Amino acid sequence: MTSLYLDLNAIQSVPASNLNRDDLGSPKSVRYGNANRIRVSSQSWKRVVRHGVERDLGEKAARTRQVPVKVRQALVRADWPEDLAEFAGAQVALSATKKGLGTEAAGHTSVLLFLPEAGIDDLVEICTAHRAALEAGLGKAKKAGALLPSDKIETVLKKRTASISLLGRMLAELPGTNVDGAAQVAHAFTTHASEPQRDYFTAVDDWLPDADTGSGHLNTAEFSAGVFYRFASVNITDLLKNLEGDTKAARTVLASFADHFLMSLPQAKKNSTAPHTIPDLAYLAVRTHRPLSLAAAFETPVTADRAGGFSRPSRAAMADYAGQVHRLTSNRHRLFHGHAGIDPDPHENLGDTHQSFDALLSAAVNAALPEPGDDGQ
């Protein structure tokens, strides 16, 4: 069966910021086209997109190692004795599989779980239903073995939300929970050569005596600025499969993901930089056969225009490269493409011009997943 994809491309100018830091606190980078670029990892941008989708749909999921801890806390709030609640939380991990999920000293599982937040309530109900067995096993340590029904624990851990169906889940210890994600998100990178810059800053001690001068604290930090190319693609066929063929739900999830891909921004150091921009140009395409990134448009770094900026030449470079790609592919496997941006003149190589992101997203979603009774035209 032929797969269907929604490709999302964006050009976005971001001022002084540090959206995604490495282990030393510096902006992440990548060398591409023999030039250093500033980079924002896919995981960083994907996390904020996921949280936006979950807010839209009202169904939160949690990627966490603290399931036993959360179960214990919920049971304590339900007036369980502390020791019994802690034992029950540990039993949730021990009973999850035939071998159990490993736990560490703090009561955390040794692996990250990804489950609906409402799953904690389900696990608490299982513990409550088997309280007598837990009370009998308390104090017997490892000799007690698994006291909760493994099949019921696994059923809870296998539950999905829309974001799990969209972004996937991998848990080797419990293969039945695995979900192949429908969305792929690329690392964002600057279209031009760019290097981190250092910021020397001080903080004043408000209560210094008048005779004292100087600062109460001084340090240096790194930040960056640049024009980013961003790309993501959603395998709509896989999304429908993960949502059990529910076209209405798939339309909602797809529209929410596309909206938050364009409108979200990683939140690192937001209070000290406030880099809240939106893309200057968005280009969406609905394709069959395979996704198609336009990242190679920037393998040769963009150079500044006469006014000294990178945004306008970056938008032009993406549009020009898209035209060459369309020529090479003879426009095959493309059901729809269109764009919306700040330029007054349309980019002919980027399909129909839309006056807003909302109009562009609506047209793309309708082309990909027509509403029942809609012929898609």
C-alpha cells in the first residue's frame, strides 16, 4: 500500500538565544557544507510540539521513570500506610512483565516509560483491588514475588494517547508496548555559517554598602542568533493505522501537530532571551512514495543580502531549490503543495499562496485527509 506524507518546511529567524544547549551549556552546532552552523536538536523541538498537541487534545502523556513513585504518592493520598504504598509501587514495576521492570534505589524504573497520565489512576485501581495480597506480601521482600496481575499492568502500559500514536514509543523490556511513530522531525540548523557568541554578564547585590562597588556575581554564557531551516514529515498512513483508522481523529492530530510545528519554540533560557518569533515562510506538501526534505538547499551556506540579512536570501534559496527538485522529480507523487509567508510576491515554485498559516494548514489537511463527503478538490 502506498504511504501518504505531509511534509512541513519552515524558514525562521531567531534572535539572540540558546534554544538547545550541549553538555557545556553552549548552543548545539553542526558542520554542514564546510561551514559551522547553529543547531537545535529534533528532540528539543519535538518535546514542545508534543506538549502543545497534548494541550489541544486534552490527553496528556508522561515520559517518566517515576511510575512506582507516582503510584505510591497516589496511594498515600488515599490513606494507605506509607510502607504499604511504597511496596505497591514497587510491585507495579515487578509485575509489569514476567521478568519485571528493574528499579533503582529512589524507586524509579531503570527505563523510561511513556504512558497516558491517566494510567496512574488505572494502576492505583489495580493495587486497590489486590490490596489484601499486597498486605500479605509486605515484609517478605523478594520472597513475595510478583503479586499484581501482569496482564492488567501490561494493558495499562500499552495504552496510547494521540501523541504516543504520533511520536511513537519504544520499550524493549515490554515489546507489546512499542509503537512506530508517524512523525519524523529533523534537526533545525542555520541556513548560513554561524558561531556561538559569548555574553559577559553581572548581577548587582542590592544591599551592598554605599562605599562598596562591583557586582555580586559575574559570569559568561553563550548564545547564538540565526535563520533556521526546519523540516518535519508525518506518515499519514501510519498515523491512521496507529489511530485504528479513525480519520476524524487523524485530521485533528495532524492539524494540531502542523500548527505547533510552526508556532512552537523550545523554552530554554526564555526568560533571559525571549526569542519568540514565528517562521517567515512555511511550505507544506502532501506526497506519496516518500518524504522530501529541502535541507540540501543550504548545503552551500546562504550569504547576506545587500541589506545585511539572511532571511530573504534563505527564503529565496529554498524556493529556488524546490523548483529544481520539482523539475528532477517531474512533480510526481505530489498531491498538494502551498505556502504562506511574509513576502508580498508569491513563490511560484512553492505552490498556491495562502494568506495565513491557518489557511495553509487547512488546505493541506483537507488534501491529505478529506472530510467524509468531501471530494478533496
